Amino acid sequence: MTDGRTAAEEPYVLQVENLETRFSTEHGWLRAVDNVSFNLPKGKTIGVVGESGSGKSVLSRTIMGLLPSNARVNDDAKVIFEGKDLRQMSEAELRHIRGPEIAMVFQDPMSSLNPVMKIGKQIAESQIVHLGLSKKDARNNAIELLREVGIPLPEKRVDEYPHQLSGGMRQRVAIAIALACQPKLLIADEPTTALDVTVQAEILDLLQREQQDRHMTMILITHDLGVVAGRTDYVGVMYAGQIVEQADTKDLFQNMRMRYTEALLNSIPRLEDEPHKRLETVGGRPPDLVSPPPGCRFAPRCQYADEKCTEDEPPFGVGAGLTGHSFACWHPIQPAGGTR
Amino acid sequence: MADTTSSGDIGGRKRRIKLGFGFWLPMSWVIFLFFCAATADFWPLPLPSEMHFLDQEMTPGHQSMAFINEEEVEFTFVLGTDNMGRDILARLIHGSRVSLMVGLVSPIIGLVIGGLLGMLAGYFRGRIEGIVVAVMDAVLAFPALVLLIALTFYLGPSLTTVTFSLGILTVPFFTRVARASTLTFAKREFVLAARAIGTSDFRIIVREILPNVFFPLLVYALLVTAALIIAEGVLGFLGLSVPPPTTSWGAMINDGRDYLEEAPHISLIPAAAMFLTVLSFNLLGDYIRSLGDPRESKL
Amino acid sequence: MSDALLDIENLVVRFGAVQAVSDVTFEVRKSETLGLVGESGCGKSSTARAVMQLPRPTSGEVRLAGQNLVALKGSDLRQLRPKIQMIFQDPISSLNPRRTVLDIVSAPLEVVGKGSKAERKQIVHDMLEAVGLDPDLAMGRRPHEFSGGQCQRISIARALVLEPEVLICDEPVSALDVSVQAQILNLLQDMKERYGLTILFISHDLAVVKNISDRVAVMYLGKICEVAPSELLYKKPAHPYTVALLSAVPVPDPTAELKKVALIAGDLPSPTSPPSGCRFRTRCPYAQAKCAEDEPPLVELAPNHQVACHFPLIDN
């Protein structure tokens, strides 16, 4: 896919094609990620939104190659990072990518940090391994990183253990660890879900600032549409392992097409709503990923579904009259109808 | 579309517990042992204590005359004879009674007493826990062998004594497992919900805690069974188990101790039987543990 | 005051060195939903448990229809328990994995000794239907066969089967997906109307609280900062912490401006040694000397609007 271009010239930092991840369970193969494709331009943030079971976390782990032993990815899947296909790489080669090139921040900082290792050492570790820094230099860098992520008195705190810090602080440390080797791509998997709302805003601000200062590309995975609204350039909405709608963030919210996206948005209570507003709900449950229903996977729960929806799977493609806005729906929201 | 009903679809497949090879293989040995123990008197074999002075230390397959059901007939000593000419197969079958008795009844003593104490300690915490833990620590600290000798002395050597003594020794272990398990479940919100209704502590322990604690205790009991069979074997070896003429596998091993060079089968055969039995209980315990709680994990 | 069904006065809950709830006073009026909102460590869950006497608070009074629950002896308290029930955050942990749904929901009836076995089964049947589950499919199954949302419905059924007057909801939707959350919130609203409930709703999510509550109380580090009707709290927040909380809530509208959260960056103070005077002062952009000396009492700023602040933001 390189056509003789160097990494610096690639317009896309990440290109995912036909990605399919299955898990072997006692009931059969569970298709957690089903035929996902997207391109991520350099320096941008893509939000991946979905509820539990949508496959968003599995997607990020598949990109990183961090899947458990009962997982299988299809052979014709491509994960092209700066022109190189990660799927073709050996584990040893991938280990050199993780850290210096692609880094990840996880949801729960208490379990993503080693409880018996000082935080300074955890930040320094990857610098020593990947960048070959001396212990002293790595430690000084760690202190600077702690300062950068907003931890006061970093010279003192660098020798503390995770349990001595609050949840928000720990997540800052996790971000420092991720940034330590100056990665090109940062994947943040529900980085603020476990945090209080005031801390959440601070952490998201921090991530945004770091991304801009370091010219990084970021994938922000969350279940919260509010989080993606203000902080992403593009959004992909996932449902039952598939991307069902994908667009520029503004376009997605203003020209929503997919019924699921609409239902998701309408079921969130908003501060501006009057009290006791009846929330719109999406009845039923997400489909069984071992044997998903035929046709559109959202059809069983969709008020607008008809026979066609339960028989044929709608194709995922750019909508009429839209640029860069793809979705998969037989009866999408019509712009003239004006649902919002 | 009814926006408050959860449209009928109660998911999760009902797990049908399929007992596979890993269960039936050890289980069939255990069942066979039970069968032997129950029918020991009806096998067409000489009495286990009957000595055949002409046929001492004979290897398996030896043929001679023997009294079977009070008739002297041609007989093949399938597993040979021991140093006193006793039929090893007959002794093995009769000895299985002791092993099974100890292996199954003793853990029950431990499970009931230890389980109860552990649940009380884990649920009430505070002083009750302190006392229970202290007493259990004391029992654990006491040298087991000394305790056994003392109990045997006072109660007289018999199958009941052995079963009871070994049972008592397992109580601290069951207490520990029960307490740890209870601590986990007592913290859960369904216990809080039960208290919120005003459910009595007794009822909570019986209806909420016990059904959850029972499974880990059962798994542990099977592993304890295996350990106790060995323990009885050791006691028999030391002559502290059931007195003769009752047969026990441990005593059989001891009998063959001096003949390991010329007639090793006297010790090895009961040892093999013990090995198979202990292995079976261990495998059963592990297998049942792996069946465990079917908690669905969301991807 | 006279229409207060639940009256909490000077509630203190202490766990060893930590005072989770420090002298909290508020009321829940009959047939209203009072939202109790705050971030982790503010003491809202501890308040809920103390109201339920599970365990009893360190000091203070909890009056249910005039009767002080804290002072009641064991058997008297047990008699009143059916009147005030609770649902919890973790739907899976709230249900005994080894018992069937029928057992779980009929347990309260058994404990109270209501009806015969057949009658109880019928009550459970109707209750399950009311919460939106198919009774015939659900009764014989165990919790692990249900989704999080359905488990929460079962919990609600269990809580309502004795027809309590007060329902305390401790973060009941925090562990659920957004689409399911809406279902449960609507369900609670329906149940409230159907059974004439008075609800104390605890959550860290301001938008959720605002949606379901009539009045909202904001807590910080064991104290109440502000109490006001939902709409008023949103439109005219008087306490700086409330303002900060409101500005931090992410809005699902890309054109909306990202508000700057009006908080001094920093850690939440340790609950073992809270700041002197006003507890919020270390993170308050408007703190002054007085805030470190005197603790601001909860006073009525306007009818039905109470604030605990020396310099409430009156015009914004």
C-alpha cells in the first residue's frame, strides 16, 4: 500500500481494512469485530462510540495485537500503520511498535498500573527499553512527564506507588507512561469512564493538549456521545461488532442518518432538558454475536425496520449528497424530514 | 414499542452440564471401589485374615488349594499372597472399606463443623471471628500425630476412632475455606438487600450465604478426601489405624515392608490401589471445580 | 416541613478515622424524588446506607413519618423496614447467584410472612410483569441468565414487592449501558407514579439526576453544598462547586463550546483531614480568608433554595 511513499508522506497514519476478530467460545465463534474498515488521517482524533458488546475495545486490542489466545483475526485483514501492515509482523516486531509508535491508555488506572512498582520506574521502563536511555536520563524524563501531565511536585511523587494517588492522578500517570516514548498514535480506551466528571474534563483536556502539542493521532474510545462531541474530528459508531455510521463529528450530529445513532443520542438525558422528560429508549438487547440475526443487526430493536431490514444486510457506504459520511441503513433519517 | 418492557428476550443459554471423560474416568474407579466395599463379603475369595502357610509370599497368579465358602477348591491367587499367606486381593477389597469410610465420612465431619464455624466467623466478624480463628490456629499448631495417638489411646483403636480423629483434624482447614468464601459473599449487595427486609441473621446465613459457600466447600472436601486416604495409609503403616484382624491398605503396605526385595508385590499392590484412589478423588475435585459458576463476562 | 416523609437531621457517619458524612441535614417530602449528587468520596452512598440503618449512623436522627429509626430497637426497626427499601448499583451483585428469580423476589414476602405460597407466587408474578419482564420466562431462571438491565428490573421488583413508602436508589443506572439506562429511568418514573413512592436518588451523573428528580442536593466531602429544585439548580446554581460540576458535564453537541471547568486543579482533599472552614475552599476559585476560618452553614438563599457558602453566586 505504500506506492513508494515514506512514512512522513502517508496521509493516513492508520488504515484498517476488513478487520474481523472472533473468539472461540463453548457456544461457537463469537464475532466481536465484524468487517471493520476505516482510515485515520494524521494528527486527527477519531472517536469510536459504542455500548458494551459493540466491539470497540476488541477493535483497539486487535490493532495493537493484544488479543487473548482464543481470539482469531481473519487472514485478509490489514492494519496498516504508516505504510507497514501490522498483521504481517511477528510478535517481536510488534513489541518494537508498541510504546514508541503506538501507545495505549486503558480504562482503569488501578489495574493498568503495577501496584508494586514506583510510578517513576513505570514511566522510565519503556524509555530504557525502547529508546535505550540510561536510568538517570529516563528518570529525569519521567519527572518532566509527570510535570507535563499536571502532577504537582513531580520530583517528590516520582517515587510514590499507585495506591498513594487518586484516580485522576493515576490516569495522568498512565498517560505519562503512554507518552514516554513519543508515540505517533495514541489509543485511549475509555480513559475517563472510571473517573469523576470534574476529573474527566481535566483528563480529556490533557489528552487534547498533548495530542496537539505532539502532533499525535488519537483514537478515543468511549460509550459517551458527549465526550466525542467536543473532542474529536471524526466519529465512528459501532454496534454489534460493526461500524454502522462514520462521519466528521459535526456532520454526524447534525446530519445523523443511522437509526441506532439517533436512538442512542435521544436516550441520553441532557442537562438542558426539563425534569421528568420521558427518555426515548431502545428496547431489547444487543444481538447474540455468535449467531447474529440475518440482515441488519439493529433491525430487531428498530422502530423503522421492515422485512427488507431483517433479510438483507444494508451495505455500508457514503450517503447520497454527503461527503465522507458513511452509514449502513435501508431507511436512514431523511434530512428533509428533520428529526433534529 | 413498549419503552419500559424488556422485550421477552431473556438471553444466555441454559448451560447443560456435560460430564465428560475427565469426570467419568475417575468416577468409575470410585464407583468400582464402592462396589467392592459393599460386596466384599460376597466375592468368591478366601477370608482376608486366613493364612495359607504353604503359599506365603506367592507372586500374583499362583495356584493352590484354598477354602472358599467353606469348601476347599482349586484357586488362583490373582494378586498373590502376602508374608502370611493371606490372599492379597481379598485383603485389598476388604481394606477398601476402611479407606472409603475414612475418605468419605471424615471430611463430612470436617465440612459440617468447619463449615459452620467458618460461616459464623466470616459473617459476624468481630469477637466471634477472633475466637474461632484463635481456636483453629491452636488446633493447627498442635502436632497432628500426637493428637491422633492421644485420641487412639483414650477411645481405643477402631475404625470409628480413626474416622473421628481424622475428621477433627480437618476442621481448621474447612473453617478457613468457609470463612474466606463467606467473607466474599457477605460483602455482596444481595446480603445487604436481605438485611434491608429485616431478614434474621440465621436466615441470611442459611438461605443466602450457604448456597454460595457450599460449592467451594464441596470441591475442597473432595481434595481433602484424597489427602485423608493417604493419611489413613500412613497411620496404618505406623500401626495407629484400625487394629487387626481388620484390614487396611496402610497396614498392608507395612506388612510388605520387610519383603520389598523378594516379594515387592505385597507392598506395591496396596500402594497402587491407594494411588489410583487418591488420584481419582483429586481429578474429581478439579473437574467439579472447573464446572464452577457460570458468570457471563461481557466482552 | 410537615410534608416531609423522610427527615434526616445532623447525620454523622464515621468509619474509623474517616468521617464520610459530617452533620448532614435534609428532608425528602412525600411523593417527591430528591436527587443526591456528588463525586466519589462525597458521602452520598454512606448517607443512603445510614438512612437505611445498614449500619446505623454514628449519630444523628433519621425520621420516617415522624419516627426516629436510629433510636429504634431491633425488633421495632424490623417492623418498619418494609416501608423503606433500596436498590443498588451493581445489578449482578445485588442478586444471589444461586437462587431463582422467584425465590429472590418472594423472599421479602416470606420474611414478613405475607400470604400463602401460592399467593406469594401471584404477587411476584404481577410484580415481574409490572417491571417489564415476562414472569413465566423469568421466574425459574437464575440471575446469570439475565442482562444487567434485566437484573436491575428484578432488583426493583424485589424492592417494591412489599409496597414500601420510600425507595432509595443508590446509583442504579451507573453500571448500565446508555440505552438501557433510559429504560430503567423511565421504569422508575412509572413505578413511582404507580405505587406512590417517595424516592431518594443517588448518582454522580448530574444529567441523570436532573431528569428524574424534583429537587437536587449536591454533596462534597461529606457535606451538603446546595439544595434546590432541579430546574433552578441548573439555571441558577449558587454554590461554586455546583457551577463546576455543571460545567464539567460533557454535552453531546459538537457546536457547543467546551466550557472551562471552574475548579482549581488539584486533588480531592483527604477525608481524614478535610480543610478547615469550608471544605471546598481548596478548589474554589472564589475562596477568601473567611472561608478558611468559618464553616458556612446551610442557609436558605431563596424560597426552597439552600446554599452552604459565604459568597454564593447570586447573579449568573
